Amino acid sequence: KAKDYVDATEDTIENIRVFKQTHDKKDSAFGEQELATQPLLETLAPNAPEALARSFGETHMLGLYISDNHRDMFLILKPTFYENAFASMLDWEKNMQEDLSPLFDVAGDNTNTGTTSTSTPFSRNLFEDKVIKNKDTRILKNKNGETILLYSFVDRNTLIITSSKASFLEIFKRISVKRISR
């Protein structure tokens, strides 16, 4: 889990850059290249709709929010086609917990009392609508009622995915302050 390997002070946001190894056959040189949004999503979310990765621009931020009692991963994406991104996120909800579990540490049961598959430890999750800081948010809770995943299009150009309300509020606050100060 990436969040266990980052050493930072409290109330910090750390940017986590993901690279792939490259090889130039011409001069036998090895190197690294940072993953753009589409290959990052294809790696992190193998069960996401194909249209999802194509709905975002090249800039993204994968990060970790560290507070006094939280170490929460988050992903900020920049939609280039909001309507596709929104529809694809709703479609991805049924697999989002399973896809993001290795990185976001969101394994476990949810509030869905329907039947579950015996081939996977992830039941098909039911996200709920909730308004946080006047923003429509989709939230997934575990069987104890604790938030394990949430996402929100805080505007038509910014999507935040994270695993706690506390991290969402801090990220949203920092994004809002940055916009106001420009």
C-alpha cells in the first residue's frame, strides 16, 4: 500500500508519481516515463468502462492526505468530456471498490444486503447520494456505516476520488483556495 510508505508530517498532501520503465532498443538504454491519465486509469481500474479513461485530460494527481488520524489516498482527475466522465463513473460504481482496493485500502463488505458473488471478496456496492460542502457526492459505506469511498465532480473540470470525508474536505478546501487566490 502506497500510503504506508510515504513519510510526511501531519496535515500534508503528498503527490505520488507513477512511472513505467521504458527501453530504447536502439541504444539499449532503460529509463522511466511518468504515466499519463489514460494508462494510469487502465492500470488502477481494469474494470472501468473504456470511455472513462478517454474522458479525462492528461493531467491528474494521485496523492496521499495525512492528518492526525488519517492516511487517505486520493485521485484528482480533469474531465475533458464531463458528460462521458459522469456517466462512466456511475457505470464504474459496481467495480470501483474492487479496482481501487489495492491502492485505496477499501476492501470489505458494504451496506448492500443483496446477494454477493462467491468468486470475489467484494460485494456489488451501492453508492449513495450526499451533499458535502454544497457538492453532489457519491459515497460508498461499509457494513458499519463508515465511508470507504467517495467521489465528486466539484465542478465540470475537477473530479475527486478518495476514501474519507476528511480527505475530501481538505482537498476541496485547498482546490477552492487556489482558485480564489488566482
